[in-house]
Amino acid sequence: MLEPEINGWDGIERRVAKRRRHRRYRFIDRRHGFDRRKRYPVLGTMRDHPWIVVCTILLINVLSLADGWFTAAELGLGIAREGNPVLAAANRQGPLVAIAVKLGAMAVVSTVIWHGRRRRSILALALVAVPVFGALVAYHAGMLRGMGWL
């Protein structure tokens, strides 16, 4: 061990004091997700033109309603099961409860997208939701057409 008078250390470890036990995490970055120095061709256009965000929200809602309609038809015909556990539990309570849960969830999602339209991650997730719901509706339509019900 080094002598205290040589290097100026008095032998007391101060890093374990009370002030070090209470950690505070601060997120310094307060930007909304868009760097002014960069260009964002798709997401920047969505941010600058709110009507594009409105059209995206409407498209997500229409595709969600189509998914709900196809799912209800398949459940009524007995050829499928509900894959969403929340909607399956709501459907056990009654079909109107499932419809209310689906519409309520879509209202919440639409509100989150609209109020988060200044954040790049929210806009990116909204753009990802469109093809996901589109593929789901295409799957339902293909399945019902293949079975001769559509």
C-alpha cells in the first residue's frame, strides 16, 4: 500500500459514501427524434404534412376493422380460433365485448400515433403496422376464398 503522504491519499474510500448510493438517471437528449442536421425523406414528410399521418391512421383502422370482420366470420363458421389472447378472453364474455375491446384498442393506438407524430419511432411503427395489417387481411381473405366462403 502506498503511503498517504506520498500520493496525497488519506486512506478513506469516498466512492462508497452516501452520495454514491442514490443514483439518478437523467436523459439529456430532449429532441423529438428528428435531428435537424439530417434529412428524413419518408418520416420527415409525414412529420411535416399531418394529412399523411391522418391517412395512415385511417388506413390502419380500416384494415383493423376488416381483420375483425374476417376473424368474426371465421369464428362463426368454426374454421379458426382467435389468436389474440386478450380478444379471445373478451370473446368468451360475448362478441360485443370483443368488438368494444378491439375498437377501444384501435382508438387508443390512433390517439398515440396522432399525439406522437413528432417522434420518429412512432411514425416508423405506424408505417410498419400498415403492411402487417394488410398481410393479415390478405391471409384471412385468401383462407376464406380457398375454402369457398368468399
